[in-house]
Amino acid sequence: MTKIGMLLFPRLTQLDLTAPYEVLHRVPGAEVHLLWKSLEPVRNSANMAIVPTKTLADCPDLDVLFIPGGFGQEAAAEDPQVLEFVRGQGEKASWVTSVCTGSLLLGAAGLLEGYEATTHWAYTDELERFGAKYKKGRVVIDRNRVTAGGVTAGMDFGLTLAAAMTNDGVAQALQLGLEYDPAPPYDCGHPDRADPEMVAAVRSHLRG
């Protein structure tokens, strides 16, 4: 049984969590835990309630540690209990992973020093504070660290990790079963292709 632990925290970004969850809970032999300090519902940044399945204290040793991003990441990264949990599990896990600004929480726990990593495009400059080297990419793998870009990269991340944990055939079957066949209506989902004025406005909004 492959034990996958997905951290929750107040004001996380729901899709950072649920896109990978939709892939990973379908991996043969996977056992997925949604983790927080208590079993009380955790509210995301849009006030959606997500129910933990295990507390941090009761979490078993994990094969996969996963951290989502979101506006609550900064508070989580200043919480000693959260940092201790992330650091302790990350030092033992076979895979240490994140989507979006979840990588900054990994960095705050000391788990990205000397690794290549990525995060949401508006926050890539933050990675160097934790001794990580930013590498451009939708999903970046450096040894057992797997980090992904912003929000929607969670599906790509989930499939990439599923393939690494099993094989390409399993990941391809999961992609087909989920009908993951993206065809966005606009080609402006990355700052390399978006209008510079829009990039500046969105960056300002996100960084506050």
C-alpha cells in the first residue's frame, strides 16, 4: 500500500489539492490521507469546506508527501507544528511534492535546499530564499522532489507522479479515464504568452 499524505490548511487553493487528488487516489494500491491538525473541516480561500481524514499527529509514515498552495501558505509556513510535520515526513518520504506555492512551504521546512523546483509564475523569485534553484517547467522533477506550477498544473503533476510511481501505461489509462484533454479557449495561461499589461496587473493582484 502506497501511503499518500495531502496537507490541508486554511485558505488553500482547492484545485491545487483536488486536481492531483483525482489522479492519485486512482493509482493502484494508493491510500490517500487528507491531513490537518484536527478532523474539523478546513475552509479554502473561497470558503469551501474540505474534511480531513487524519490528524497530523495520527498520520502514518508517508511514501508521498504533498503540499498544495494558496493564500494561506504563508501562515502555514510560520506555524511550528506544520513545519515540524512537513519536515519530519519529508525527510522520510520517497516522494516530496507540491503544486503552486506549496513549494514555498516545502522550502520553509528546509526540503528544497539544493534542488531545482518550480512554483506559480508570480512567485518564482521566492524559491531562491530557500536555497532552491528555479527551473522553468509545468512539472519539475529533481531526484525525489516533484514540484508543479500554478493551480491547473495539478493535473499534469498528478499524472507525472502516477507514472513515476507505477508506469506510463497506468498514467495514460488514468488520463483517458478522466478525459483530460485540455483545449483552453485562450492562449494566455502563462506570462510568456499573455499581454504584458495583463501580466503586470495579475502579478500585482496576486502579490498584494
